Amino acid sequence: MGDRSRTRALVVTRALARRLVRPGRAQDVKRVLVAHNLLLGDVVMLTPLLAKLRANHPDAEIVLLAAPALVPLYAGRPYGVRALPFSPKRAETTQALLAEPPFDLAVVAGDNRYAWVAAAAGARHVVAHAGDTPWTKNLMVDELLPYSATPAAWGDMVADLVEGREAAPYEVGDWPAPPAQAFERPQGPYAVLHVGASTPLKHWPAERWRALADALAERGLEPVWSAGPGEEPIAHACDPENRYRSYAGQLDLAQMWHLLAGAALVVAPDTGVAHLARATGAPTVTIFGPGSAIVCGSGRFWRHMPWRAVGATEFPCRDQQVLFRREVHWLRRCGRSTSECAEPRCMHVVGVEHVLRACDELRLAFA
């Protein structure tokens, strides 16, 4: 049996054992676990949940599971939260979690299979959204709550899993900037153009990025390119002559935070960096193609942040109504793969003029 299989067996065995003998729901919540295995953007969208937990449990220790690469973002302990490295592929992270003292409450975000991890960690009460499949994922959940029946941001829906008063809307400074290694930053006002994304179906055409960069330069902003490790060719295609500075593949997430925080403007597809930019307070324009600007929008919690969405409000093949395997009747999105969709027509309908208009409106509104 491999290391990962042994760890999975340990989780299942301990979860079953603790569910047989667990005490009832705690009246005084002292320790809270937020359990998940999400990517950057979805983790940032958990911030309304963290804020609400802190508002209603001011003295509790709140532990957030996070991929090891994301943990440095939480060094400043936003809302007093401690980020614990966790990856299902790394057995030592699961073992470290199981060595923690038991939790009074666990909130599972996204995939309900992590309710088993929460139960193995000794959570007395586990709450999650209903509707996940297969049914075995839900066996360790004590309280299953539905998604919102009306259009809402996912972060607000996750926060609604927690009882109590709503947290105050996010303000810059609620999430302290993480420490980061020094890097050379632009000296004058600049715009970060993040061209990478989790799928090619969220890529905007290179020639449009180039035209946008030129137009922003004419407006007095230095365009700088951004993309993740391995995405350097995408940035190069946008600027083959290297006319503008590029940070593509050069920064870790803590450094990226500081690059975004200092920007006069950020433009990005609907991807993790767009959500991170909103958390820094940078004026951000997000280009939506297959994703939902409602689910990934400001909602209630982020409403004071300078942000605009650009994309076709209606698009014929943005017709799927599934979010984390749950059916949501009001949702319109597309989760198709590149094998199912030859080209991102939903991104191609977004013109440079649409993005520029949003940039100008945003900078004017929050000048």
C-alpha cells in the first residue's frame, strides 16, 4: 500500500471511529476548521466565510486548510485565521492536521469529500452545502444547507453556512499584506495585465492584449505583463518585441500580492489573480467568458472594492447550471474542456473597446 493510500485509510478509519463516539454539538465554539481543496481564486472567495466566523466567534481559533503554495498569503493572519498547509497528495499534511486538537465546528467548502477529513480531525459538527454526489461524500456532514435560491456570489453563499450576524463588508487592510522577497517594481503608475488562466478557454486574444497595453500606455500607465509559471509564452505572444516589462513566471504569490497592491489598474481573465487583486484593493477589471460574473462577483462582502466585470451577459453555450456538482437553477456558466470546445468564442466577443471603457469608468469612479 502506498503512502497516499495509507493516509486515506487512516482518514476513513478515524472518521468512522470518531463519528461513533463523538459528543454533541458544542455550545461554545473554541476551534473552527475550514476544510477544502480549492485553487487560489476559490480560496480567496472564502474570505466572507472567514470574516463571518470571526464576527460570530471572536475568541475562537480558526484554522483554514490551504495548498502549501497559498499559505504565505495568510502570514498576516487575516481575521486572525491560521492557514494550515494541506494537500491530499502530501501525506504529511494530512498527518499534521490529524495531530491538531479536535475542532468544535467544521465548515466544508466545495467538495464534500473533505467532510471525511474534518470528521477524522475530530470535528464535533460539520456543515456543508447539500446536493454533492455521490451520496457517500455526505455521510460525515451533520448539517446540509442548500445553495441560495436567488442569484448570489459564491463567497456569500459559503458564508451563509455559518449562523449569526453578517460580517462587515471588506475594506483594504482587513487582509494584511504578506511579507515578500524584494523585487524590482515599476516606478510610476502602472497597470498589471495578467494574461494567464487555468484553461485556454479563458484566454483573451494576444493582439487584443497588445492593443489594450498600447491604449493604457497612451493614458499614462506603464503596462506590465503578468502570468504564472509555465505561462511565459502567453505573455511573449502578447508582446513579441518586449516593449513592456514582464513579470511572467517570475513572482511567487506573496510578491504577486505586492505587485497587484501597488497597481493603478489590474486587468485579468476570470482567474485566481483577479480575485487576489480584489483582496489587495487594486482597481480590477475582470474579463468573463465561460465563468459567471454573478457567482464570482463582488456580492455583498466585496461591494466596496473597485471592480468591474466585462463580458457578454448572455451567450448561447454558457448554458450549464452546475456549481461544484450541484444543480443551481439560476446559474449560467460553462465548464467545458478544450476537447469539447474548439475555441473560446465567449472570450472573443469581448472587444478592446469594452475593456477600455470599463477601465476608464473604474478609474474615474474610484479616483
